[in-house]
Amino acid sequence: MTPDDRLAALHARIASAARPARRDPADVTLIAVSKTHPADAIRPLLLAGQRDFGENRVQEAQEKWPALREEFADFRLHLVGQLQSNKAADAVALADAIHSVDRSSLIAALARAMDATGRRPDCFVQVNIGAEEQKGGCAIADVPALLAEARSAALPIVGLMCVPPAGIEPAPYFALLAKIARDHGIAGLSMGMSEDVEQAVSLGATHVRVGSALFGHRQGTPA
Ligand SMILES: *Cc1c(COP(=O)(O)O)cnc(C)c1O
């Protein structure tokens, strides 16, 4: 499949899940997660019209994206991976959206960087929706406090984000994240990856983060 075919297939999957849920497919942003893939693999998707991309490491994003910015002006870069507070300034300088806001210290570091630069990337609060030991994201019980902190620090919180536990049915976790967002009046839902785009869209995802279904499988990292 060409990159254009893969993009078309993803848009068809999103549309086929949106219709029965009475949703407009245009309300779902497809983020092409290009981590581990070089600029040469990214360029064909840009040429095919894809405009939202995701990376999970700040350093890798810094290595790849400034050059692409000079070729293509109008795309958005999303940081979707766990973020260390000492990378917050770099993240704010580079990204148009940050999907992994999950603790007070990071909120404080992001707020400092935003105040210093005047750049205010969209922020998603990441929730550890399956309460997994090793996963990023805040505990469900901490969501209200973190949202309050983010608001008082003037972080533009546009949504919640989750990565459900691997290997089991994700729908209950997507539904739970959607309920938490609803309870707090938050519109954005960053959820759904290559394997579970349909479930996520039918449960309200506004942003799906798709890597391997667009770029092929990554080498050396578990998919
Ligand atoms: C890698 C990654 C994705 C994309 O995963 P695929 O299964 O390749 O679609 C989505 N979200 C996050 C946070 C990731 O790190």
C-alpha cells in the first residue's frame, strides 16, 4: 500500500465508525504518530495532505521536525509520550499540542515555559485509565485537582488522553475516559491507536493517534 492508500484506509475506518455513532468524521483529528520513522517516511504523508503528526520523544522530534517545518509550513506537531519536566521548555517551543500532562510538577514547568515564550500549545491531561503501575498518566482520582491546577496556571486544557491496558478490550476504558471528560465539561478526547480506532471513535474520540497502521511496524519497539 502507498502512503496515500494507508491514509485513505484510515479515513475510511474513522468514517465507518463515526456514522453509526451519529458523529461527523471531520470532528476526529487523525494524528500520524511518526516516532522511530525518518523524515523520508514522513514526507509522503505530508505530500498526501496529512497535517497532524505525533512524536513521543522530545529529542527525536527536535532532530526531525525543524527541517520539515521549512518545507511544509502548515502542520501541527503533537507530543504524545511521557514528558520529563526538564524537557518542558523544549516541548513548548516545538509542539502545537502536548498530550501527556499528568502531574503538578509538569504543569508548573509547562506554565513557566509558556509564560516565558508566549507560546501556548493545546494540552491534554493524560489519565492512567487502567491504573497500571508502569504507565504514564495521573490517577483517575487526581483528575479534578490537576485540572484545577492547570486552569489556575493558564494551561490551555483542551482534552483528556489515555492509553488503555494492552491486550484486552479497550472500549470500557474509552467509555470511562469519555465520562470523566463529560463530568468536567472537557470536549477533547485523545484516544484510539492503530488497533482500536473504531472503538475509540464510536465512544467519542476527537483525536486518534495512529502509528503502525500508517507507517508500518516499528523496529525494535513493541507495537
Ligand atoms: C506509539 C504511540 C501511538 C501509536 O501506536 P500504534 O499502535 O503504532 O498506532 C499512540 N499513542 C502513543 C502514546 C504512542 O506512544
